[in-house]
Amino acid sequence: MFREGQKGMTTRIRPVLIALALLAGRGQTSLAGPADTIGYILASVTADSHRATIAGLEGFGTRYWSDSNRRDIALWVLARLQGAGVADVVLDSFQISGTWQYNVVGTIRGDTNPELEIILGAHTDAYTGTPSQAPGADDNASGTAAVVEIARVLCHSGYAPRATWRFVGFAAEEIGLRGSESYANRAHAAGTAISAMLNFDMIGHRDASSPVREFTLVWYQGARWLLELDSAMARTYTTLVPVPSTVNASRSDSYSFWMHGYPTIFHYERGTNRAYHTVNDILDSLDVSYVAEITQTGLATALKVDADTEPPPPPPPLPVAVTLSQNYPNPFNPSTVIVFEIPESRHVALAVYDLLGREAARVVDGWTEAGSHTVRFDANGLASGVYLYRLSAGSTSLTRRMVVVR
């Protein structure tokens, strides 16, 4: 999590509308209770795999954004995602003050609605007042471990997601959310539809003296449904108690997505980690079982969002023959609609003739895709009377009568 005052935040851009259709009675496996598919998948989440990722990142000694090892760290996270089973993993590069920075992006394509995306994200850099020593076990190796573990469990469960899932390690979060800003800006510019962005930042410290295993869910205006869903998943599948909050909303990578209107939630530990942004932020001070349960909460939420995503409707069947429908209205003044169908893409001509066979208007003349087509014909300039309209498509020619009235 970056420190306040490091970067001035711009006025929030008015959110774009992201449509998320919820299914009802689709005949799919239910994802509604603890004995269902979600519970089965969550059972594979382990503390040991989180521990290995946190230890590996801490082992770099520093993950300060400008250190010369920043590409090595990105490549290590890339290899970790590949080892988890994600085949498509790339470095997403951008520049800050003449230095190259590297987001890590792993992708599992959806099988029914790949144009809709679910983002699981965490930042990979760390900060201390001594740049050469920034172990960042809690901030934010713990969040990165959650993203890697979600990827591993999803790959090994055999679950086929409907939407496209992206697992992202953001660079340079500690100097003002720069990696997520770069990613979210380009996603918005490309018109990417993101149904949910789930962020994990500092999820490893827990007050051991507290009998209640609380964690913080930082939520954003316009995404209360995501807060309620994530809270319900935590209560259903873990021992954790979610505590809603809007504190620190602008201090982690989810904020970059909210600025563009994307629904997002921010998973965050409860209580004060006194090792935050110090050389003492190490694995030995963390509760890795707590990290694993927060991971389960986020994974359950992502699975529910994915299962409730409406796939695109199937395309209409192609016609089996060339057809030309009667225009409507008929008689008409001044315009009418003509519908025709072609079973294969081809050159099509649709023309209007008077009763002497003279062409009065050319409505369509060019290459036309297979399917059903609706065109409007405007008879301005034609006298009242009976006309013929003829469709020519390949070797087929069809003719019908129309009546213009004034």
C-alpha cells in the first residue's frame, strides 16, 4: 500500500456502465452453498503454497520500484504463475521517469463469454526508508501470494471459467499506483468490459490476541453488490468476519479501476502492522493461515461472479435459401421496409423498377454477409403507382410488387 501524499489523485471520472447479467435456473452446477462446487475448489487452497510465494519474494531482499532487480522480480512472478498452470503469462511494460516497469499478466480465457473479464490483482513492489532493504512480506508479497494461489487452484481444479480471468502483479504501486493506473487506463481506452476487479493488499498480519478473525473489505461507490457478495462468501466458506470500510480506498490498486467505473473491492488485513514499510516486514511475522482464508474469500467471490455471468446469446441460424419478403407497409408513403435472406455471403443487388422495366432506384448493390437483412427504401421522387422490386443473389432472382401512394 502506498503512502498518502505521494501522488495527487485526479477528480474521479464518471463511471462507465458495466452490465452484469445474473442467471436464474440455467441447469448449471449450483454455486450457492458450502457443499457445492465452490466449497470443493476452495478446499485446495493451502497455507504452504502462500508461504512459498511470500518467501520467494522476500528473498529478493528489496523490491523497491527503482531497483535494478525489478525485471528479475517480474520474471520470477511470471514463472510462479506458469508453475501454477497458467500458460499465457506476459510482462506488460510501461515507463516511469525513463525507467521500464513491468506488470505481470496471466490470462485464462473464458469459454462462453471471453470478452468479459475478471481481474485478480496485487502489487509486487515494496517500500521502506532504506531502498536496499525492502522485504515487503506483508506489503505486498501476501497479496501477490493470494493471486498466484487463486491461479493455481483454478488451473488444478479443472474448472472452465465462462469469463476471461486475468491474474495481475502490478508494479510501482508504492509511488502512486502507477502499474494499475497504466493497466486500467489502457483497459478503459480499449473498451474492455471488466465485471469485477478483486484487489489483495496487505493480508498477512492479524492481531493474535483477538478471538475474532476479522478482515477489512474496502469498497467503492457503485460496487456495494460486490461488497455484499464478498462478505457473504467469507461468512459461508471461512471463519473470517468481514468488516466493511472506505478508509484507504485511494491507497491501493483497486482505486485505479474504480476511477474508470469498474466494480472493485479491496481485501485488507484488520489491525495495525507495526512492521509496515520497515525492514521488519518479514514472513515470520505473518499469519499465513489468515492469508489463505482471505484468498478463499476472494476466490469464492470470483467464482460466483463468473458463474453468474450471462453468456452471449447464440447467433441466429443461417437461412437455408434466398428469400425476399413482401415490403411493409404496403401501400406506403414515403418509405417502406424490405427484408431478404441469403444462406451464403455473396454479391447482392436489390433494385426497384417501374412497370416498363426501367430501373427507378438501386437499394443494395454489393457484397453482403450471409443472414437476414433489413433495408429501408425511400420513394421520395417517385410518382404514385405500382412498382416491382427485384433481388438478385447469385443465380437466384426474386421479384415482388409494391405500391406507392401520394
